[in-house]
Amino acid sequence: MRPVTSRALAARGGKAARQRGGLGQAPVQVLGLGLLALLAWPGSTLAAQPETYSIGVEDIDYLPVSAYRDGAWVGVLPELLDAFAADEGLRFEYRPLPVSRLLRSFLNGEIDFKLPDHPDWQNDKRKDLEIHYSHPLLAFTDGTLVRPERMGEDQAAIRTLATVIGFTPWAWQEPINQGRVRLRESLDLTSLLRQTLAGRVDAAYASIEVATWQLEHDLDQAGALVFDPGLPHARDHYHLSTLKHPTVLRALDRWLERSSDKVAAIKADWGIEADDPNGTDPRDNAD
């Protein structure tokens, strides 16, 4: 892992108390204040639209991807969108929702954007809807983590698998459906990792980047669980999605293309390589 700096280092501290629940209860962070039309960033295609947009996010601690800590939403994805909003003269509100509720709220039109998203996540619920997706924002690998002494075991040796409530481990779906693997769901990733470290489950299924971060920075147990590439896993990218504002997404796509240095710097600040590999299976980490 590359060394982390600035905002990422600040995020290593204790977790801030986070409110959970509906739109009226969760903390809302207004970021990317921008300027009014006459003072907007030169060349902005959206300078005449300084209204506030709501972004639904997963109410879980998921650094380095996203988390609510010390009174602010931090991580690679919110910081990318904050930088875009500042350059384009936009306002974003982050509205945290439980993973199991976020997609429903998005499809019901209660929020303007969903972050993160992917067209293949629970795609049966997206039928007949015209959902727009941004270009890829961040690569992810969802995979199976085991204790080091179990590295290289056959898939049949995994009988209990932990994951976060609301996430679907598609790569393991067949053995789960056949009853060969029992799924244990946890409220958050920290609980999931602790179960696996204690041997209460055989393996954990989660974002490798996030699990690695939390093992090192939150649990002070770097390397205590390892990713086994011989077990089911998936690689792809996170996107921003909307039903209502495709113009904003197209502006984001253009910003990503012309701001590659800024994008790379934000990722490097969180210890993520800029040249993320292309994914091979878009179905995982489905919420």
C-alpha cells in the first residue's frame, strides 16, 4: 500500500459518532459550495445551475472509499465529487442511508444521485427505468479474506462466510444457494473483520481495499487477514448514477477527463494507485 497523507491521515483517528436512519435523521454535509453563475469557474458548463443536488450514500464506514468521520464525509469518492463541484460551481448534499434502503430511495426519486452504483447491482429492480451512469470513478476488488494459515485452501473448506447486511456476494451465490456455504451478515465491516479474525467464520467477503485499510488503520492488525485470489472474487468500478440529472453526469465525465492529475492526486492521498486495473465482473458488492 502506498503511504497516505493529509485527509487520509486525519481519518485514522477514532470513528465519529454517526447517526443512522432516514433522510430527516442522518447528518447532511453540504460541500462543493462553488460560486454563483457570474463568478463560476471559467468554462463551466453548469455555471447557470447553482442549485443543490442530493447524493445518497451508504451509511457505513467504508474508508478509503467513503465514511462519515469527525463531522465530514471523507474518502476517495466524496473528495472526487467535492473537487468536481468546486470546479463547476455546484452544491452537493450527502444523505446517508442504510445499504438495504439506499437503492429503494434512489429509485423512488427521493435523492438526485446514488453513490456508489453500478448498472448490474440488483438489476432486476432497475428494469424499465432510464438510469444514467457516470464514467468509472474508482476500481474495486471484492474478494474473500481468510486468516493467513488458511491461505490456499480449497473452496469446499469454506463453510461459513461473513458479509455486510445489504451486500450480495454474487461470486459465492451458487454454493450459498445450494446450502454448502452459510452466510453470516454483520452490521458493519469492522464487526465482519473481527468475526473472521476470531475464527467464528471461515472467511469474509468484502472490498479488499476497504478491508486492508481498516485492518491497518482502525484495528491495528495489518496482514491479519489476507485476500486469497484462488477463492471467488470480482473486479469492477464504482459509478455515480441518476434518474434526473444526466447533464450533471456528462459534465462529471468531462471533468474526469480533463482533471486526471487532480483525480490521481486524490487517489494517491488515500494510498490508491492512479492506474486502477479494469474490472472483469460487474456484479459484486451489490447493495
